[in-house]
Amino acid sequence: MIEIESVSKSYGGVRVLDDVSLTIPTGGITSLIGANGAGKSTLLSVAARLLPADSGRVRVDGMDVATTPGPVLARRLAVLRQENAMSVRLTVRELVAFGRFPHSGGRLTPEDHRLVDEAMAWFELGPLADRHLDQLSGGQRQRAYVAMVMCQGTDHVLLDEPLNNLDMRHAVQMMRMLRGMADELGRTVVLVVHDVNVASCYSDRIVAMREGQLVAEGPTSELMTPELLRKVFDVEVEVHELAGRRIGVPWS
Amino acid sequence: MTELARSRRGQGAAALTAPQRATRRRRTLVVLGVLTAVAVAAFLTVDVTGSWDYALQQRGRRLAAMAVVAVAVAVSTVLFQTVTNNRILTPEIMGFDRLFVLIQTVGVFVLGAATVTTTDPRLRFAIEVVVLIGFGAVLYRSLFGRTERDVYVLVLLGVVLGSTFTSLTLLVSRLIDPNEFLTLQDLLFASFNSVDRQMLALSAVLVALVTAGVWRLLPRLDVVALGRDTAIGLGVDHRRVVNQALLAVAVLVAVATALVGPITFLGLLVANLARQLLGTHRHAWVLPGAALLGLLALVGGQLVLEQVFGFNSSLSVVVNFVGGIVFIALLIRQPRQ
């Protein structure tokens, strides 16, 4: 469970997060949606202690992220940011193995090796294990990063736009894998997503933000309404039921 | 190191599995060690005329100085590049070593040569290192702080800072009494041929202590090299590791500069060559590799200098010539990554 208590954050006088309080329950996929600059990524970064909050606090399983020792928290919560340009040249296996760092401190045990292989198999990276990241396509690289985060073995996984740079096929594949992480492995997955329909089709809960504030949160079916989407994105969106799924159509 | 060769090597490496890579790394390190040993043996024994005892003692001292500098430059460069997440900038390119020269010059100007030279060298050194660390902290916070900066802007800044320090040094040294200036020159532009024994011992101890301290950090440095956010996500206290690494860098740069003066491009040369040859990012491999390469470059360069050019040049010219070419090659290659 992630508890966010009246968190605020400003950049140079601009309030990016304005007194946000939110509880993300254990299990399932929660999607953060909102227009550009709504504060989704900032909220995710604060929750993952990549950014300090100006006020308020975030607790993961009861531990304050600002004061809990890094290695302790890194065994409970894993995070992947959007940009992951690295100055070092790694193979897929080396990258994924870094996910075990919070557990083994750089000296991999046989158990760690097994978990690395498992994470690579889960994301279908086996044949690419010994390739360098710069030799992969954008989609393959993205899978490798998510595999590292999964390999960290944490109950909570926070991902900032994991579908960035992915084409339709790979986006669907990625969402299925994340769904599997939530359903089969019991992880709590929190995503920042641009596409409301991805959020609608794959997540259990939606958190909608606008101008640094929480607009609404709740089960996906309750939030996929024309009224709410208009409020969040400032654009008319029709919502249609298609094969049991709610699909928003903004081009009307 | 052409584009073609690089991509070919990349594809060749792709076929290797992790254990095969480890074997190759080990072999590369052994070959480097053997080459360095050969160069050292040649350096000690070539062209000895007269007393062997005397020659070995003289050359041994120079060799010790080179070893200290090689380790200091290699470790400081690799660490600096790790914490700043780039492969082009080095403490020397960012003007650290020239700041060290400026500090000494201003010291002589303000306090007088007599005061400076009679001060315990350990105390003098401590003060210089503290100033250098202060500078490093300011530079790091302002330049590499939160936002990602364009590497070209940083290179430009480094060039501007470096030449500013050099100009200030020149200005101050013109204001200094000529006699004091001679003392200053003695302090600054020592080369491997005239290294003070006491200073050498002090430097060796310092470099050994710092390197031992750095060794504890290695696994965490491997993670820090992935970038700030990833490192924090993996539970590494990023700020603390960066601060400790920069502290080590400041001490090592000060030691190397105090011993033999600025050799701007040596660090860049050995750090990148070590990564390329060993094909890994792991500090436990890169650091020894870079140190060996550094010693090889210095001893080899000195041999070439003595045997081919008959001392008619300086070692820093030879190293900077080769290192400068590598620097330009890296800058040209950078946008592809």
C-alpha cells in the first residue's frame, strides 16, 4: 500500500503538485492519467523518493520514503523513469542483474542468477541476453529496463510511461506482461500512461490529475466517463462500450 | 577506433556469452600487465652507463613517481566520469589541475615563498586539497546538479575555466618578486626527473589510502554509473557516494599535479582505452586496467622521449598529443549515443 499525504511540490514558483492525498491499495494495476504537465510524473518521482516533496509525506507499507534507508526501501519499491540514457555500455543480462543489487550488493548468488534468468524469460529477452543495449530496438530496450525493475522483486513497481516509443504490438505485449506481474506475481503496479484507452483496458484503478491536483480516483469502470475525461483533458470525449471495454473517442 | 571497427567489434562481442567475456577480460588484463612489466624492465635497464646502483636508484625513484601518478590519474578520471555520467570530461579538462597551480601561485604571492616553502609540506598539501575540494563541490553542484547539461556546454565551460585559471596564474606570477617566482617554478613544474623524495613518499601514502577507500565504494559506483534516478531506485545513497567519490578525485588530482604538473589528457586516454579494451563498465576491472595503461603510457612515453627524441621534448607533450587525438575522436563520436 502506498499512502500519499498532502504532498506539494513547486519548481521555481510554479506549483506542480498541490496538496495531493491518495492511497494506492495493494495489488492490481493503477494508472495515473492527465494532460501534459498535470504532475503525474512528479507525483510518481516523489512517491519513489527520486524527488523530495516540499511538504507532506509518502509512506510505502508504513515506511516514510524520505527517511527509510535506501536499501530497505529498494527491496519494497522499484521505479523506472522515462529517460534512461546511460553513459555505460551494458548487456541485457548485466542490466537486468542490477535489479538484484538491493539484495546482494553486487555479488550475485546462484539464487540471484536464477531470478535474473526468470525475469529475462518473463519479458522474452532470453535470446538477447548477451547483446548490448545499444544494439537493441527501442521496444526491446524498454523491455530490458522493465525486466530489471521486475527482477528487483519488490511488492511495488512504479513505471513512468513504460509504453513510450513502443509500437502497437509492443505496447500490447508490454501491458500483458505488466498485467501478468500484477495477477500472477501479486505485484502492485503503478503506471503513468498517456493513452486513456490503455488505462481503461488494462488497469484496475485510475487516478486522474489536472494542474497538480487530484481530480478523481477509483475503479476504472467508474472513471471512464465523458464528464470526467472532459474535466481532465479539456476536450470532448465520447465513451463507447466495445467488447465489454470502455473506449474513449476524442475525435468527434 | 573508426566507426567501422567499433561496430564490427560490437557485433563480435554480441556473440560472446558472459563467461566468455570474463575470460577475455582476464586475458586482456594479463597482457596489459606483461606489457607494462616489459616497459618497466626496459626503462630500468636500457643504456645504463657507469654505476648500476646509482642508475637503478635514480630510475627507480622516477618509476615510483610514474606509478603514483598513473594510479592517481586513472582512479580520479574513472571516478569523475562515473559520478558525472559522461565519458568525455575529466577533472583535468574541467580545470581542476590548473586551479591547483593557481592556488599555489596565489599562496606564494600572498604569503611569500619563504613561508610557503618552510611550511610543513603535509600542511601545505592539506590546505591545497581543501581549496580544491571546495571548488569541486561548487563546480559539481552548479554544473552537474539536477538538470542534465549538454556535454558541449560543459566542455566549453571547462576550457574557459581552465584558461581563466592559467591566465590568473600568469598574472599573479608576473606580480611576484623574481626570486620568489623561481621558488614557485620549482614547486610547480616539477617533472618525473626531479621528484622530491619526501613528497613522493607522502603522495604514495595518500594515493594508497584513497584507493583503498575507493575500493569499498566499487559496487555502489557501478550502480551510480547508471545515472542518479536508477541508482536511487536501486537503493544507493547517490549523493553520499558522489560526494565521497569527488573527495577522492580532489585528493588524487592534487597529488598528481603536485608531483609532476598537469598532464591534461592522460586520464581521458587511459579511462576510455581501459573501458574499450576490457569491454566492461565494472570498476573492479576498469580501475586496474586504467592504472596499468597509465603506467604503460608514462613509462613507454618516457622511453620514446629518451631514446627517440633525446630528451628534446617533454613527456606531457607526447601524452597530450595522443590523448588530444582520442579526445577529438570521442567528441565526434558522442552524438551517436
